Amino acid sequence: MEHRPAAAWLVDAAGAAARDQGSGYLLRVVLIVMVVGCVLTGWFLLRGYRQKDD
């Protein structure tokens, strides 16, 4: 059994997606992940600015 890096499956999956349906599917997945990441980052950064009524 040969050792493969942990991210090798991601590269294989991206290659398979690009072969099967072109770059449209892969681009859609990248954009969705990017938007979700931006929303989570914004929530994390802005939650510290909430007014506390203590």
C-alpha cells in the first residue's frame, strides 16, 4: 500500500469533475465554498462588535 498525501483525493476528485462535465461544475463548487466561507468569516468578525447590555 503506497502512501498518498491527504489532499490527493481532492485533486483526483477535481480532475474527475473536470473530465466529466468540464470546468462548470468545479467552478460552481469553488464559488459556493467561497461565498459560504466569506459569510462565516463575516459572522465571526462582526459578532465581536455586538452591543452588550450589561
